[in-house]
Amino acid sequence: MGKARPPKLFHLKAQDKKELRQMLSGGIQQVRVVLRALALLQLDAGLSGPKVSRTVPFAAQAIRTIAKRYQQGGPERALFERKRTGHAELLQASDKQRIIAMVCSQPPGGERVGRCA
């Protein structure tokens, strides 16, 4: 069995590290975003991809990819996925709002059925 390769040096910019810590300390975030932020902070602390993968449920290669994306485009690129191209929205925003208003309103002659506030 060969020797494990040494971890690549990875460092966050001071401002990025501060923002990641603030993001993790409060507010609601998607789980993936939180896990990516944790991975970046652990890499910055000198841990290797395989060691980070023991505490953050991503494969070591995925963690290296997150680090590479940070180096290419900063925290925005590393934490968030690009908007994917796909099929067009079926409803426009105004149509969605009308449907929500209709569902949340009083039925014509009965009791309130919806669970809207």
C-alpha cells in the first residue's frame, strides 16, 4: 500500500472565512450549503479531503471539487449550485400568486378549508 499524498495547501481569504462562520452561526440555509461551508472551513484548518469526509458526508473527491470551485470563483461558486437549464416554468409568477390566493381564500358558501395563514 502506497503512502497517502500530502494534502494540498488550501486557505480561505480572511473575509470569506468570517462570512462562512457568520452564515453557520445563524439563519436558515440549505443543508448542502452548510456542509460545503463546513468542508471549506475544515480544509482551511489544514485537514485533507479524506479527513474532512469523515465528518462531512461527502466523498473526498467532492470535497476537493468544492475547494477547486472556491479557488475558481470564491465562496459563491463553492457553496451554491449554478442554475440548471431545463424545461420552462409551467406557470408565471402572477399565475402562481392567483392560485395561492384562490386556495387560501374562503370557499363561496362554506367553512375555511385551506391551511393558509
